[in-house]
Amino acid sequence: MSLTAGSCEELVFRGFLISLLVNAWGSPALAVVLSSAAFGWMHAYQEPGGAIRAALLGAALALPVVLYGSVIPSMIAHTAIDVISGILLQKRLISDLE
């Protein structure tokens, strides 16, 4: 799941949505803010704090896309974050299921 979330979410929110918003509004900064807000909103199931963290992470992951025109560094970073988080939270997640 970490591999697909990191790849797919980056393609949608940073690859597609930022490009769409820049073309529509002409402002990379506005595109980053709006795409990051959408990313945070889609993580609202993590409660308000998690949604805010996701929005801030979305803004950070947007930087390579805006600065270098490539979504690949963001995909790698997002995947790494998800994999490392899964490993660190593994015991807690399993105990919550029991």
C-alpha cells in the first residue's frame, strides 16, 4: 500500500493537479496552496491534526515539482515516508486490531 499511495497520490496531487491549477490560474504558488489543501482534505480521516500535517507535507512535496518540473523526487519521498511510518507504527497498528 505504501508503494501505491506514494506513487498514485503524487501523480494526482503534485503531477496532475498542480499542472492543471497553474494552467488555470497562472500561479505556481496558488497551485501549491490549493493542491496541498486538497491533499490535507483527503486525509481528514486522520482527524484535524493529521489533515493539517498532510497539507504541510503536500506543500513540501510540491517543491521539487515546482522547482525542477519532476514528480519523481516527490514520489520517492512520499513512498519512503509511508514505508518508514508503517515500519515504526507496525506494533501499534497490529495491537489496535487485536
